[in-house]
Amino acid sequence: MSTIKAIRKNVTLSTIRRGIWDENPVFRQVLGICSALAVTNLLANTLVMSAGLFFTAAMSSFTVSLLRKYTPRDVRIMAQVLIIASYVICVDLAIKAYYPEISATLGPYVGLIITNCIIMGRCEAFAYHNPPIPALLDGAAAGVGYSVVLLFIAFWRELLGFGTLLGHQVLGDGFARWTIMVMPPGAFFMLGLTVWLFRSLLPPERRD
Amino acid sequence: MNKSPLYSILFIALLAVFFGGAVSGVEQYTREKVEQGRVAAQRSRVLEALGIKAPESPQALAELWGARVSEKSGPSGEYYSASDVEGALKGYAFPFTAPGFWGPVRGVVAVAPDGNTLLGLSIISHQETPGLGGRISEKWFTEQFRGKRIDSSKSAPLSFVYREPVAANEVEAVTGATQTSSRFAGFINPFLADLSKRGVFAGGDAK
């Protein structure tokens, strides 16, 4: 009995570890790059976007898994998109209602979570073949993996570009703002540097 | 799992009804909040055009709006009349819908009571390309209109240039977004030239 428990715990941990680190959606699989570039110039926007993606990824995987035994193979992608789209629209409506300012700056990117390869990928590769709880964990872990990288990028872009963190002045007036960091080219520099940094932390045989 | 085509159709139809219903429910539930947010955002933009600092909290915004702005309607559509802190007339704000490259550009123009001094201009919504035409809603662009004289004897009171503005009636257009800029200029010039002929400035219509 205890061995089964231990194995379960092990599988759970490895699912989480895989989503956040080993197969991190952004720096290992290089997915979700559009939004990683677009919504990372302010930490507040990135937080809202990450929360939206986390919720959608976890809930979509969970739902796809719940329905996996009743979903015919030939219409499974259609079903997955329908499920993902429903959650994304709910998230979009919630942000519009409670954070109208952030909704205006995020623009179409919340709606575009629907076509985010991270969520579709997890639904198709994992949730469709696994029970609901592991699927929920797997989706959530992918969401966390995405969020960690985006928040890391946004932290540096906002700090260096505006001298602020979450809108609070952190660097003194003497600091010359690196305006380029909050412009689109800054996103490319930071994303490239981030992927390079995280990949260099991996053992050499896994860097491929 | 392989089932008959009929099953697939039924499955998707049921799923669509269930999730469609759920989304509609959430939409109903949040509709009022979304609408409040939309109205607040629009009011902030009107105040911005008038050169009045819009407070961030919804209550303070509603109070300020109630105290200093009144919504009126004239023969050329709705407009706003605003007073300054002492209660004297500050100016009028006129909403407009200009053609953009991808879709309508909605905004508001505020004019002093003399009818030929621009108090300011702000953009409420647009669908232009982010980073290119979308820059028309940025402060550097909209702030240029503050205090500009409208010479209504000219068909084009403002001149949009793709360089540093020199003359008093020049405004810097958005480089790299010629379509958006020229459409916007083509709309706003006749609109501004026509403003001073409106009843409010002639002392005629709807007070």
C-alpha cells in the first residue's frame, strides 16, 4: 500500500516538475511566444495574463479528461477547442468586468489564449489519455511553467524600462530608463536571454 | 474510441449547448459590471480631452462627472458641457467616429467656449495595428492637440506632418501608419472646421 502511495506521490511530483522545468512550455518547447513577447512590459498585466492562462490550462485539461471516455476520436479536437474557448471567454469577461484598465492594455491577447499551443498541447498529449486529477495537475503545472518565465521576463522589463515594479517606483530618479526594454525589441532581447539562461542551467545532455 | 457519426454529431451538439449556456450565464452575470467599466472609461477619456484630471476610483469619477459635466444633445448629436472648479463654463466636448485603417476610431474633441481653441482630443477606442496605427491613442499624439487654434476659414485647420512640427497648426502624424494618419486627418479637419458653426457657439440651439 505504502509503495503505491509512494509511486503516486512520485508521479505527481514528476508531473509538476515536468510542466515547470523539464518540459517548460516556454523555454523548452518554445510555445506561447506571442503572448510572452506581447504582455510582458508591465508585471501587473503579466500577472493577470498568467492567472488567466493558469486557470484555463488547468480547467481545460480537467474537463477534457473528464469527457475523454465519451469523446469520439474524430471530433476530439473540436471538443477541445470548444472547451478551451468557453473557459477563455469566461476569463476574458471576468477581466473586462473587474479589471477594465488591464483588459484594455491586454487587448486581444486574452482571447488568443484559445489558440495558445500550450493548452491545446496539454489537452491533446496528456488530458485525453489520463484521469482527471493528473490532467488537472499537468495543466496547472504547464500554466505555472509559463507564468514563471513570463513573470521573470516582465520583472526585468518593467524594472529596467520604467524603474518600477507593479507600478511602485523602485529605482531612484538617477536611474536612466532603458526605454527599449518596454518596447517590442526589448521583449525579443529578454526572451532570448531568458531561454539561453534557463537552458544553460540544464545538464548538457538535455540541452539538444 | 469509434462510434457512429450520429453519436459524434450528438456529442458535439450537446457539448456546444452546455458550454454555450455556461458562457451565456457568465456573460449575463458580468454584463452590468462590464457596462459600468465601459461608461467609466468613456467618461475618463472625455475628461482627459477637456483637460480635467480624471480620478481613478469609480465613486470619485462619478461624483466629479455629476458635478462638472452635463450631457446634452443638439441637432448634430450628443455633446458634453463642462465647467471648471469655480463653476464657470470650461468648454464643450464632442464625440466623433472617424474612419480608421481597420475599423472605426472613436474619440472625443473638446473645444473652449470661444469655439476656436482646442482644449484637447482623446481616443476612446480603435482597432488599428498595435504599435503602428494604434499609437494614435498614445499621449504623445493626443497631447499635441491641446491649445491648437482652429481657423475655421480654412478647410484644413490642422496640418499633419511626418516630421517635427514647426508651425503652430502642425501636428506630427504617426510615422509608419500613413493609412491611419491620413484617414484620421481627412476626417478630423472638416470636423474641426465645422465645429464652430454649431449652435452652442452661435448661441443658438440647445442650452
